[in-house]
Amino acid sequence: MKKIFLTLFLLTNTLVVFPQRIHNTYDEVLQKYVKDGLVNYAGLKKDARLQKYLDILSATDPDTLSSKSKKEAFWINAYNAFTLQVITANYPIQSINDLNKGGMIIAQLFGTTVWDKKFITINNKKYCLNDIEHEILRKKFKDPRIHFALVCGALSCPNLRSEAYTADNLDSLLTEQGKLFLNDPNKNRYNLKNKVAHLSRYFDWYKDDFGDSDEKILLFISGYLADSAVVKSIKSNPSAWNIKFIPYDWCLNVKGAKMTDKRCVFDLDSF
């Protein structure tokens, strides 16, 4: 019987992974190399466990996962983990934009950005990061909170968590991520006196996901804000508020990174 099972395993060339444990290895990696949302890429580059986790993802058919929340958690983790892979494979770099073929503007025009590269294999099918974000997560799950969970490797992204998303924690963590992101003054801030919301570019790039008007966007974010005076003002008269977008900081989300005169500089202390 053991020989039959081994033969079948080798023939199918498929990793056997219990669904409830699929993200355990990734959890270990995040706990070790992510602190306060920033990544120790130098250490992660040397750790084989990230590739082990990616192999598990590649061998999984997400359509066989038993619930919508399991599938959503799978694809969020996949996006973030493969982003970590492409950065570590090229580290050290100053920005993930360094990986765009032809520079940022040309790469966007010709579809040669790092997000367009089909370097991801899931269940024998090739994907790029844009496929996962736009064709799967945004289109199939229609949950605007995913934007608070997907991490593009830049300082202006939401913080990468030190834990994996699972079916059990998905809803609470997405809401918590929204609160952390929207109350981080480096990424979103609010001038109550002048009634100006200085928001992340996310609310410009993905405005259709949050509402089809400034008023709807403001009402959406008000559900995550800690400042009760700002919340009360927005809810009572959202049309009185104006939105301005904060420049996006593309410096790599590594400890010690900061933008100076549009250049990334690093003070890389050990974690």
C-alpha cells in the first residue's frame, strides 16, 4: 500500500498540503523577517522557507478550497509572497520600480512593469501580480479592503503584517488593516479646520472600488477613522470636505528607508 501511494504521489507531482496548514510556513517567515510593516530583505533572501511556501502555493488548486474566505486569503497571501520573492531575487534595490523594464513611464505604456511579468505559477497556470490583483481579487471578491492588505513593496503601501491571512482571521485583519492605514499620518491625514482629507493615491487609482464620488469615498473612510471629530464632520456634511492626494513614496519597504529629494536613502540597522 505504501508503494502504491508513493507511486501515485510521484506521478501526480503534487505536494500534499492540509488546507488548514497551507499558510503555516509563510506565517513563520513573516514573523521572523517583518517588523512594524518593514521587511528584512537581506535575511529573507537567505531563507529557503519562502520558496518552500511558494512551491506550496504553486501546487495548490485554489478552486478546491472550501470557502470564499479561504480563497480570498489564499490570493492575498500569494500576491504578497510573490512580491517578496521578486524583490528578494533582485535585492539590494532601492525601489520595486527598479525592476520595471524600460523605466516606469515606458513600462506602463508597453506593459513591461514588474506587475505585468508572468512569473507566478499557480496550479500549472501562469499569472502576473496584476492578474491576481485586478482579475481575481478585485473582480471576483469585490472587497475594497483588499487594498489595505496587498503590499507592493513601497513605503506608501499599507504595512505588511507579521502574520498570514487565513479564513479565520481574514475579516478582522482586513478591517484592522484599514484602520492602521487610514490613521497613519504618513499615508493619510485630515485637516479638520480646513476640511481637507489628504489621502493616499489608492483612493485615486482605485476610486471605483471605494465609491463613485468624493462624498462616498469620504463616507467609506470615515468608518475607519479614530478621530471622532473628523468622523462627525465628514458624516454630517461630506460635500464640505475636499480631497487632495499625497505623493506616493516608492522607496522600498525596508527598515531605515526614506525619501530625500525624490531619491531613496537607507540607514540599514539590523532587525
